[in-house]
Amino acid sequence: MRVKTEEKRQAIIEIAKEAFFNQGFEKTSMSYISQQLGGSKATLYNYFSSKDEIFYAVMESSATEQIANAFHSLNQAKDIRSSMLEFGINYLDSILTPEIMAIHRMVMAEAGKSELGKKFYEKGPKQGWDNVCRFLASRIASNELRVDIEPWHAAMQFKGLLEAELVMPYSLGAIGKPSAKRIREIVESAVDAFLKLNQ
């Protein structure tokens, strides 16, 4: 019975994902999802209490595991440059995908209308960058980085350096996904600039 329940939940997520990506968050209703599922709204509410909750489940299933793995690739055992390079490459490789950008666009479109943007930030990006913050704090404590810099400020500074050249043009459809070689070049430049400023 548990397997069937999980299969049904996954079916709802897949139907909702397609609806969100094709119609946007606002135009997708619980009624529409239940119709596509071939069941009643009551069945849908047995699994999810709201459209927002389904959206968070879609977000978690849409390559966010790969993003989470990128944040967890920061290795305290490696030297700081190697660890930041590995993280930066994994991070850009995971966010520069059609699914992640589609989710980002939906959240931005809804951000001024509901709590969706705030909740998305707290459940996703904030948690990931908190991990970077902890990594940098440990490197500040070991005197590998300036002791006078705030870890969160340093994390946001690094985020800006990583994203500056690629994320906006990719999100607007102005460029396709860069090659692995180009991503590595940009990450190397970002890491070296960050370390030059903060060591």
C-alpha cells in the first residue's frame, strides 16, 4: 500500500510539473491537476494541502538534488581553492538548466503576489548558501581568509562573482548552456578574484 501511495504522490508531482512549466504557477489550478490525474480534488488534497505545497514538491524533484549536492561538495579536507572550484563548477552546472530556470521564473512572477518567493528562498537558496557561509566561517577561523570579513557577506560576494557573467543572459534566453570548459574558466576567475580580495 505504501508503494502505491508513493507512486500516486510522484504521479501528482509529474503532472503538476508539466502544468507549471507549460502554463505557469498562476494559471495552474488544483482542479486542473486533479483532472489530469484522473481523480478527484479530494484525492489530491490527501497528498498535498495546497498548490504551494505541490510547487515545493516539484521544486525539490526538479534537479534540486543536484544543486544540494553542489552545496555539499565543499570539502573541508581540501585546500580552499580546490574546494571552491569544485563547488563553483557543480553549482553553475546545476543551476544553468531549463528546469531550474523555469522554476526561478515562476517564483519571480509570483513573488510580489504571495509568500511563494519568500518560502522558496528559505527552503532552497538560503539553505544552500548557509552551507557556503559555514564553510567560509571555518576557513576564516583557520586564518585562510581575512578574519574581519563576515561569513555571510563573503558567501554573497562569491555568489555574485560566480553568477555575474552567465546567469542573467541564460535566464533570459540570450545564451545557451556554456560548455564545461567555459564554466570552468569562469569559476576559476571567480574563485581567484574572491581569494585575492579576501586573503
